[in-house]
Amino acid sequence: MSALEVENLSVELGGRLVLTGVNLSVDKGELVGLVGPNGAGKTTLLRTLMGLLRPRDGRVLVGDQPVRPGRAELGYVPQRHEFAWDFPISVENVVMTGRTGKLGLVRRPGVADWEAVAEALDLVRMTDLRTRPVGQLSGGQRQRVLVARALALRPPVLLLDEPFTGLDMPTQELLSELFLSLAREARAVLMTTHDLPGAFYTCDRLALLNRRVVAVGAPDQLRDEQIWMDTFGIHEHSPLLKILKAT
């Protein structure tokens, strides 16, 4: 049984069909890369998986249960610009906000909650900065805080929205190793990314999306240039195809 299952999903925004007939699964122990051009519906798909958007058709299953907003089985790492970094709050308190779904709005964090926060900070190597205000962090450190916030739930399914954008190479490598290790610990990881060479080397499978799933498979199974041309709307002499041939 898949950890995450998307069945015939269609999503409409503002009267326009953004996703149509999407079928996709992610198993435990698997890192799947979701790739496609800008406007392909990648972020929309993640938000629908989180239960933040209601599909027009189809359904999303986590384990064998329909998705619902705020459920603890899903950890979500948004793009960095979606967080208010000027808010006066420490690193560890940001990570604690990831447990709001378990705590509710009234109950105070207990020992188990702080243990989960400490574990998440250790995974992303941010323990030494736990009391620092988030406004003083570098871009790479901020990204690691968002990952830790998602991991504080200890979720079996982790959704990542462009986690490498704007990061230096050492931070990208640190996060790539972390995401792989999380998958190997029997989590299911779904990641949107524009880093195609990195996705080829890191992901177990790739899903090519442009409002629909054009193709899914292990990187070595996706060498047909036509599927990339169909996904990205490019011609046969595109530099993108040359990059893919070199990977």
C-alpha cells in the first residue's frame, strides 16, 4: 500500500482547470521528484495534497485515509518567501509551530513536544542556533528551520516545495542527504524542484507534470526526449535536452 496516493485528481482555481486527471503514488522509503515548468500546477498539487485546496474531482489518500487539513501524517515545507522572517521569534519556537496540529491552539507544549523539536533541529544541524531569532539567519539556515518545523511532527509523508531555491551548494548537499536518509527510514518524500540534474541523481522516481502527469518513472526510464518536450513545451534543440543527455 502506498503512503500517499493521488487518484484521478482535478483542481479548478478561479474557474480555470489547473490540474486534470492526476494519478500519482509515493511509497514508504521513496523520494519522488515532481518536475515541470512554471505554472504547471506543482505547488497547487502540494496544497491539494495538504487539504488546503478542494479538488473538483478525484481524491487523495494518506495511508488508506482521505486527506484532511492539518493531519499529522503530512509534513509540509513551503517555499521560503511564504514565511514572515521578520517576526520576532526564535528558531526553536518556529519549529514548535510545526506541532500546532497536535497541540491545538490552547494546550501548552509538553516534554514530548520539546523532545520532537530537539530531534528535528538535530536532524537539520541547527541545535546550536535554537535560541537565535529567525530574522538573523542566512537563507540556507532559514530553509533548514522550515524543514525542521515539518519534521517536528515526525510525519510519515513529507512534502517539499522547491527546497533548494537560492541555496548554496553545501546547503543543497546537506538537505539532499537529509531527504534521502528520511526516505530510507521508511518515510515517503515528494519534492518539487527545478534542479533537474540534481533530481536525476537524487530521486528514486520522477513525475513530469504540466497540468497532467506526462510521465512517471525512474530517471533512467525517462530518456525519451519527446516526454520532456511535451512537459516543458520545448523544441528538439533546446539546451534543456542537452543538459539531460549529460546527466
